[in-house]
Amino acid sequence: MTASSPDGLRHRRRRRNRRVIVPLTVVSAIVAGTALAGCGQQRDDNVYTVLNSSTDDSYHNWDAATLSRCSKKLGVTIEQQSVPAAQVMTKSLRMASSKSLPDIIQFDGSEMPTFAETGGLKDLTKLGVSTDDIPQGIVDYGSYKGTYYGAARTVNTLALFYNKDVLDKAGLEVPTTWAEMQESAKKLTRGSRYGIALSAGGAEDGVYQFTPFMWSNGGNETDLGSKQVVEALDYWKALLKDGSLSKSTVNWTQADVNDQFMAGNAAMMINGPWQVETLNTKKGLNWGIAQIPVPETGDDSVGPLGGGMLTVPDIDDTAREKTSARIINCMTSEQEEITYALNSWMIPANQKAADTWRKKVPELSSLADQVATARSRTAKLGAGWSSVSLALQSAFQAALTGQSSESVLEHAQQRVESGN
């Protein structure tokens, strides 16, 4: 997912846990039957809890600092409870079942619609969370069926990372189209070094990396068997056939891809800003970043939006929920977003904050450009995205190991429609 998920927080060198896909019917039964029936937990009036996936020491400390500042500003105590990203949904369901939901839950963007579908989240606009200065794409990312349930502090997306020294030595410009990238990748493949690395593994990482190829080519998740989606997968197969892409790509996570790039085993890679801190630990690695190449010159490079969504679960306590919204407003204030973004190498959700951030880290300005055209994986299908993701994961494995892109994607679409 998740996002992600590539969505939510991507811990830099730690292998991400595969997200657990919880059927919507199960979520609905638990949330509607318990969480919405009222709050049975005895709560401290002055203590608020944020459930998140900040198990990495750095992220946990950054969040602790944010919550400490907001605690002082609002005159309440705010505590965080961190669990691995794959456990946020299941943990939330268990807490709903025991009527012990936290005050704020940070869901991955791909998971939020599943919880919202049940009626288990509050409309943030009614609680006083403003969407002023938030780009519409990011507002849509935090919305489900037109209702704004999730506020992002920062967002992320994918981009093309490249080794400047390797490209310069080969006399190559940074590619901007599919044809240019395929040609460059072929020329840059030498010995143990592949021209490009990407994740096509059987998990959300691979699906997340496929979306910019699918979307930029005019395809979308409502028709996986379309010509545009087939062409996108065929493009990946062409890179593999050229020898520019390792056959191991079907097993790689995004962290694996970054490892290959840092080791000099790939001249270019598709990855996200969560890798920047690790990249900067490699002495002598002169890397650059650009938007993901598009099918033809003039096309928009449409990548996926990722990042965590701060939500207020329905605990049947309006006064407390309003205070939770004030906490979210503090966490998403311009200065807090800038501070968090500079620490985590993500992009602030607030446009004014993003403009300031861009000036502070101009080397990452391509990411801000990519975010401007990015969109949510769940924008069209909401909670139905999880079925598409699972179907695509199987399709990648089949197509990249020899089967026809057209046949595997037709099968994937049939699988989505049948619910299997």
C-alpha cells in the first residue's frame, strides 16, 4: 500500500512489511458494530493518543518532537503509539472491537478509504480542519466519496534517480521519454551494471511503481485489460528483454532497488524521496533526480501520491473529536510541515509550506513538480483498490516471467470483476 504501502512512511533501509489486506466486509462488521456504538473506554480528559507507523527511531523521534510542541501549544498531553505499517489497520480494528480507539489514527493513504467506507471516520471539515492552501489533488487523496477524512502533513511520489557520473561518462542526457529511457538504459548496461532498476515484486511496492507507467500512458485501474495498460507492462518487458533490467526485479522491493543503485549495480532507478537520507550516506555517489519519463514528449508524468493520512475515528464524543482536530491542525501547520518534510525528505502538503521547502532543497524540486500531477491510487475505486493491487501483483509475476501482457492483464481484470 501501501504505500504505498508505499504509502505511509517508508523506512529507509528496513525491509517493509507486506500490508495485510483486510476484507471490507470484515472491517464493516467490526467498525459498524462496535466503534459506532459508542466509546466504552475510560479516557483521561487531558491525554490524547495518536496511532501511527513510526516504528523507525528517526520517525518516532520526529513525531515525538512534533507532538511535544503541539502539546505545549494546545495545553494537552499527546502521546504516540507506533506499530509496524502493516499492523495499523488490524490494530485499529482490534481497538474498535474493544471500544478503545485512539483519538487520531494515521492511516496509509491506500487504507483510509476502507475504514471510511464503514462510517468509522469523522468529516474533518466539520471538525474545523481547513483545506485552504492544499492542492486539490492532495485534498482528493485525503477524501472518500467527496468527504475529507484524512489530512496529510507531507506527501511523496516516485521519480527517476540517476547516477550523474555514469550518465556524463556515457555522454547521455537525462531521459524524458520512454524511448529515450529504453535507449539510455541499454547503453548504460555494462558488465554487472544494469541500465535501470525498479521494483516489480509481488507486493504493493511493485504496483506503486507501475502506476506512473500505466497512468502516464492513459491507462487506469478501472480497465486493466486496456491497450494503454498492456503497453505499459510491455514497456517493462522490453527493458527486461534488452537486458537493461535485472530478472530479479520480480523479487525486489523498493529498498532492494535502492541497494542496487547505491552499490553501482544500476545507473538509474525508479524510487522515492524516502531513500534520500540513505543515498546521502554513500560517499562519492553523485546522484540526481528527475520526473519519470513519459510515453511521448508533451505527455504529463502522472505518478502516485503516497503518505500518511491523519484521521479522527468516530468515538461518539464530539468535544474530544474537536480537540483531536485541533491537534491535526497543529501537526499540519506550515512550520510543522516544513520541519517534518526537511527531516523525512518528503514534500509538504500545504502549498505555502511546499514553496518554502523547495527553496531549502532545490535539488529535490523535481519531486514537487511530480507531486503537482500525481494522484491517489484510491481516487477512482476507493476501497476497491486493494482488489486491483492484488490482481496486478500476480499479473507482473506472470508477464515478466514469460506470459503475454495482454492475457495476464485480461485475467487480472476478470479477477477484479469476479471479486476473487
